[in-house]
Amino acid sequence: MQAKFTGKAIRFALRVIPSFRVFNSRPLPEGKIKDGACFSQDSRGNWFLNIVIEVAKSPVRPLDLGIGIDLGLKGLAVLSDTNRILAPGFHSKAEAALAVAQRAHKRRRIKAVHAYTARRRLDFLHNESLKIARAFDWIAVGNVNAAGLAQTSLAKSVLDAGWSSFLRMLAYKAVRHGARYVEVNERFTTQTCSDCGALPDSRPRGIAGLGIREWICSDCGAAHDRDLNAAKNILRRGRATLVAGIPVL
């Protein structure tokens, strides 16, 4: 639906829909408003107007510097350049305040705690994904099934980490900044030696191997941190995908 701003209000093309006064937390980007008729409400009852704006495409950067990302629960992600993004655990930190509010049956307080936790998580994910999109020309991540894991015993940790939101942010911010985003098959990325490419007998395997965080390749002798090794393998697979010319975001 067509809409345009007139002062501090937004006016729709149809007469049956009135003008709405809105508070701009930040200036809108330059571009044509394609849709401005989508409203949403948060857990505290606050209303938001979601606006779709057509903006100019960013020029695609040369594929010079890439990064592989392995998602985790104790840490949000391990990068192939050895950097790590810690998982703040916003929900776990708010559990005490939430429990007090629930025992006292304070519904407004419960909603406020949930909303505050969600805002903090989103702000954190926005900042971290933006840093990566700006720093690297292409981004490779494993095709982890976050929605599937959210139905298992790991649901609480997966949802608190915000994997799905993080990947979604990486995808569209990469496009916005002229970078490439590609998801690759993460199967055996923790077990494959990132130095020689072998699947050695000494690799951590099965449920028993989940607790093994460091291992040595019996084929070439390379010592590996489990998560960093996976990130390096994801980087290699991402590079192979881009070189092969497979369409990516």
C-alpha cells in the first residue's frame, strides 16, 4: 500500500485509512516507500509501524576476505580467524527476576522482563552481525537446523542464543554491504581435519565425542580445537561453493 510522510505523520493513499503520528527513532534511509501498512505489537502492548523502502543496491565487493562461522551454545559462534563471539545468555540472566514476578502473579512485570530480554538479545545480534558484514567480503555458515533443534532438549539454549535471528541478520546485512552470504553442508565439519582434509581415526565421533573439545589428527598430527576446526572447514566449503558459481544471497 502506498504511503508517504507528511511532517511527523504517515498518510496512506486510501481514504479509509487515516494518518498516523509516528515517532522516528532514527532517520529512514533514502528511497521510495513500497509498503507502510504493516503494524505489529510487542509483548508489552507497544505498537510499531513496519515500513518497506526500496533502496539502491550496494555494489558487490571482490571476494578477497572471507570468514567461516561455526555456531555454538556456550559461545554464540567461533570464527575461522580464531575470534569468538560469546553468548551473553540474556534469558538465563533474567530468570531470577522473572521467577519473582511469576510467583507474585505480576503479569505486566513478566511482560516487561520478556520484552527487555528480547530487546537486549536483538541489539547484541544486530551489532555482532553488522561487524561481520562490514569486515568480510563473503561469509560462510553451516546449515544448522535451528528450528529443528528448538524442538529438542536444547530448545532453551538455542532460543536464548538466537541462532535463527543471527543468521537472518547476517544474510540481509551481507547483501546491504555488498558481501556474499552462503550456507554450506556442515556435516563432518567437526570431524574432518582442516589441515589435511582427512577423516582420521582419532576424530571425535558420536554422542561420546560431544564432550571432546580438543583432538589431534592421527593422519598429519595437527592439533585442533573442535569448534575452530569446524569453522575452518566451513570456510573452505564456502569458498568452494562460491568458486563453483553456485547462486548465493
